[in-house]
Amino acid sequence: TKGVHYLKRIVGLPGERISIKNGAVYVNGKTLQEDYTLNQLPTYGNTALLDCREYAVPEDKYVVLGDNRTVSSDSRVLGFINRDDIDGVIKK
């Protein structure tokens, strides 16, 4: 990202299977309950994570999504995120 920092939510861990279909995110075949997204708008794939395709998250990689899905630059555009590129964690 050329030094640009992003604040994103980690939704996919190494070894998990991720898919986006019918406006929802699935982790290991189960719908991810996402009451935190802006206006609960649907999620659609993009250039790196396409709709209706399942992906296995590689070792030391993560899937991140922004809460404002309609304009977020996240794993749907950037692809899997390297563990070394995660600067910190904000916990609830």
C-alpha cells in the first residue's frame, strides 16, 4: 500500500475458507453476522476476491474488510494481507 495505513476488520484467518455471495460474507460455509457494517448494506466481491468463489486463506495471510463496504479498499481489492503488514489490533 506504499506506506498508506488502513483500519480494517479481520474477517478471515489463515486456513479458513472465505466466500462472498448473495451480498453476504461466508467463513467456512457459515454466514458472517455483520451488524457493524454501515447501514447493513450488502457486500460484493471485487477484483481480488470475486463473488461466488471460495478462497482458502493461505498461511500467514488474512482477509480484511472495511465497515463501509461500498467504498472500502480492502481484501476484495488488495487481496490477502500479509501478517507482517498488520501494525496493530484494536479489540472490543
